[in-house]
Amino acid sequence: MKFKSIIKRSIYLGYYLKKLETKEFKVLLNQISKDYDLTKPRIILDAVLSVYKYNIGLMDYFIFKFFEKNSEEREKWVGTGYKYEFDLWASPKSSRSILENKLEFYKAYRPFIKHTYCTLGDLDLQNEKAMQVLNNKSGKIVVKNSFGQCGLGIEVLLCENYDLNSLVSYMKANNLNIAEEFIIQHDEIDQLSSSGVNTIRMITVINKDGDVDILGARIRITINNHIDNLAAGNLACSIDLDTGKINGEGIFKDIRKKSLSRHPITNKYLVGYQIPMWHEVIKYTKEIAKYHPENRSVGWDIVVTSDNIDLIEGNHNWCEILWQVPVNKGLKDILEECRYA
């Protein structure tokens, strides 16, 4: 390994240690030590060495189950460090602000956003946009911060409990600046789980010919939760791009939990479940991917409704965990093929 790479990955290691969820790390360390008859120092050393050799994060080591894999298998996985460097190429910092700031995103992709939304400023002014959100047909309001990530800080409120003044007060007290209607998802998707909106993550890249390639599709399915992120304890499944059918069991981010063939609450079978309006989903995805092609690779969170496809957000950091773990396969070779001058 070159000296510059050692320095860079040492910096990454420092970042991983700073952001490390110590309690979760210790729990997994104890579990793996017990289950695989490995000493804790050996596991820690292997995890640290993997940061340098395979450009992964410390928690990636557990989530990707590197303790079960040989060096050839480990080399195939896209880890946190590798993905960060890919993102710098795919969505340079000079162009990614429309993906990081939801207010900018809503303006940039307005033609594709079907649900009503407003800003804290609109609510203060008590204008028409604010009234539309407060009186939307779902009876619920989603409130969030424009720089929120991974579902953190998102709340779902009942319209009947608020007027414009009390909603403004609540949002100011909780550092929230966007309010939008709760999207009513397609009945067939609602059957999987109705506790929250089950979004589809469509991952795209603009290829060297200027066309859109879809790198993968994953559906995130809620389990008694109003947000669908893996980090919140929900399920994720892979979707066959040709058919729009779920083609893998539901996985958890927590490696201690087994994959599921049925939803634990609704008891619906996951594998073979047909995503409605799939051809429309593919067409819609390619249209939004081309709208701002300066961001070459984006993970789009979309919702299928009864008569439309709606857009929630786009992510330059579209999560290599969500992409790879549902198919139990390292997909680095795909990103290697994507990169061009």
C-alpha cells in the first residue's frame, strides 16, 4: 500500500472512531467472539487492518460479516471509505448541495414532486401552501429538518391536533423547517406494512454515453415505525429490475437478526411480491436521473401511490449497506465499471 493511502485511511480510521457507536460495537464484538470462538483482540485487530486493506469502516466489518470471509471475498465489498471516494467522483461537492439540502432539492426537482409541502416561513405567513399542508387529505403532516439524514428527526403529526400557530411553535421548538403531507402509498404496498410509507430506493448512474444505468432497486419495509430506514430497525429487500418483484428475503441491519421470508406483523410473503406500476417506476427513475446529470450517481427515494410515482429525496451517499446486504454480495466491480474520466 502506498504511503498516501496509508495516511488517508488513517484519517478515515480516526473518523470512524470518532463516530463509533461504542455500545453497539461492544455488543457485536462480544457476540462474534462467543459465536465464532475468536478472541476480542483478534477481532479488533482484523477490523482495523480491514480498514486499511479493504477501505471499509469499522462497523462495515460486522455488517458485511468479514469475520466469515476470506481475502478474495472481502475485496469485492464496497465499504464506507471506498464509497466516500466514489461519491467525490459521482457527485462532486460543488454540485451535491441540491441533494443535501431538502429545500434546494424541492426547488430543483419540483416537476417530479407530487405531494404538497411548505416551509416554516410559509407557515409563519399562513399562506396558501401552508393551508394545503395543514388540510391535506391524509390527515397527517410530516415535519423534518432540511438537512436531516437517515430519517433522524422526522415526525408524523395528526392535522387535527394543530392549527397554523401551534404547528409553527412546535416546529421552532424542535428545529424543524419543512412540513409536508403524509403520502398515501399504493394499496398493494400498504398491505405489506401500513405503519409507515415503504419507499423504494432506486440507485442510478449516468454512464459515459450520457444514458442512465440503474444499479439496483431496494424496498424498505416498515415494522411498526413511521420511518422506513434500516437504522430504525426495519426490513429491506432487493427488487428484480426486469420484473419489479421482490427477489430476496427481508434483511435487518442488525446482524443478530435472521432474514425473514414474511413480514413479522402483516405475515405477508416478501419474495415474489409484485411492486405495482413497475414500468412507470423505471421510466420515472430515468427521467429524474437525467434532470441534473452533474450528479452522476444518486439513490432516489420514491413512493408508488394509487395513480402516480412521487419523489421524496435524492441521496449522493446512497448507502452501500442497503445496496449490498439484501443480495448478500459485494458489488464493488459494478462501481469500478461505472467510473470514467
